[in-house]
Amino acid sequence: MISRRQFTQTLLAFGLSSLMPRHLLASAENAITVPPSVMLHSRHWRILPDLLVRLRDLGYSGVTYRDWEQAIIGHTTLPEQPVILSVDDVTAVQGSPAFAYFERMKDNFLEAGFGAVFGVITRPDLPQDTERWGRLSAWAGEGIELATHTAHHSNLDNPSWLVEDYESEIVESAAVIAERTGQPVRTLITPYGSGYDIEHRSINPQVLSACRQANLRFLVGISTGQRHVHQDNEAGDVLYVGRANPGDEYTVNDALYYVQYW
């Protein structure tokens, strides 16, 4: 009888691994796979409650990049079927109308017992709402991971940028979130999937330098995320991971497809 590991190796040899959920693939020796990861925005608040119910019925558990980091370094283990749901474009700017939708989504995650990640755009050029920062701090205390989504939601591959531009967008935004919420930031969710060279499979050197300066562990883009990450990565390594972007108006079934066939 063929073993699960032999079956997995056969699939990989024939390039058929995309036909089955990634969480079913046997991990390589001393490695851990990237959990299925899906991008959400405030406009998806309508489908989120149903999505969470369906995911739970299928046996999935919501985790964060923080949870995954602890698994990578061997401090804990992930549930059998982990999934990372990340929500982009949260901001504590005064008058931002989307904040109420983000807060509703946060409540949905907590009620379902699902971990989740919210990407925060700090916008230091605009008036800040102190009360909203207080709410974000409370979210962090409730188990929500807050990632930086940069200061101004800028393209990180801008050829005219200088070192100080990267520091402003990445290092300073992470510092602001940590200072305002009391939660150290370990994840950068990049706008437009920038900061990663798909062809050469490498992180933009300036982005990498800024991530290291900010003590960030994960650079989250939108492509080539389905791979193994070896557990012998050193503590200071910055790891690139992708996530699925099913589209602006996708349905619950669309999201489930990307999770199950990650």
C-alpha cells in the first residue's frame, strides 16, 4: 500500500499538487507548509459570517502569522487544518467610514473563535482618531494580529524611492502601530503585492532591509505562497508568503475554493 508521503511525492513529481488541499500534503523533512491564506477587505463584511460557518464546518481553524511563526520555530503546533484570513486597509484616521465594517468583521472573527490578521495603514499625514486606536489596541488584546499595511498604501517597488522612503513606509508605520496598541508588529502586508520579484523569487532588497530594521518576520504578498518554509530559518530571517486574492466581488464559494485548493 502506498504511503501518504509516497503519494505526495508522486503528485509533486507530476506537478499535480494543486489538485488537493495544501494542508493534506505531507510536509518535507523539518519544514512546514504555508497555511491557506485569503485576502479580504471591508466590502467582504457581508460574506464573512457565512464564510466562517462554512470553514468551521469543513474543519478549518483560523490562525495568524504570529501563530504560524511560533510553529515554525517549534514553540507550538498548528491545528490540523489552519487557515489565515487577512483583512486589508484598516485605518484609525478620523472620519474613515469603513472602520465600522472592520469592527463588525472583527466581532465576527471573535464570535467564531477564529484568529485573523488586520493590515493597518497608519497615514501619519492625516488626523488620527485616538478612540479608534484604543479600539485597535483592544483588538490586539483579544487575539487579533495587527500587521502594517504601510504608512500610505504605496507601491514598494517605486524606482525613484530612497532608503528614507522605505523607512517611512515600513519601519515607522510598524513603530506607530506598536506604540499605539502595545502589540509588536511582525508582519508586513504589502500594497498591490509589491516588494517581491516573482520572476527571480526574491524580496526587493530595500524592502528586505526595512523589514529587518523593523524586526518584521513576514512579508505577505499575493503570489507564489504555496510552498514549504523550513524550520531551520534563523530568527532574523524575513519570509515571503503569498495569499489568494479571489477578486473584489467573490462569493463564499469562491473563497472556499481558494482555501481548499491552496
